[in-house]
Amino acid sequence: MLNVKVWWPLFPLLFLIVLTCLITSAIRLARTGKATRTEWTTVILALLFYFLTFALGRWRWLHLPMSNIAELFILYNMFYFFKKNQKGIASLNLTALLAIAADFALHYILK
């Protein structure tokens, strides 16, 4: 039942969910019109490090640190935007974190 051949399509789906959430949060940040440089930096760095996580998937010793850095930026963004009362961006970051957690769980289960 828990065969990699059956469940592998979930990995690209989860990647697309996270990528969509991060891009949507950047678009919503742009639409606010009053984003600070710090907000732009953290949102773009979360997107960049998550994409690097995907690109470096073949090399575990590079994939894991990039993943952890991306998760820290996403977690920071979630709390930061929740405190600034921008709950839409915060919920997108929460959704991204939950999809990353599901990806991690799927990796763990299918080993």
C-alpha cells in the first residue's frame, strides 16, 4: 500500500502547492503598496531558498540545509504578517508550511 511508485505524484503536487502559496504571498505583498524592504527581503528569500531546495534535491547534504533555511523564512513570515494584521499572507505561509510538513512526512513514511 505505501509504495513509492504509487505515491510519488504527491511530491510534485506538494511542491506546486508551496510554490503557489509563496508566489501568491509575494503578489499580495505587492498589492498592499506599502511593503517595507524587510518584508520584501523575507518573502523573496523564502521563495528563493524553497526553489533552491527543489533544485538541490539530488544532493542531500545541500537539500536539507536549504530546506531548513526556507522553512525558517516561511515561519518568520507567518508570525510577522500575523502580527501586522495581514492574515491573508500569514495564512498562505501557514499553508506552505503544512505542505512542507506533509512532504517531510511522505518522505519519512516511504523510506
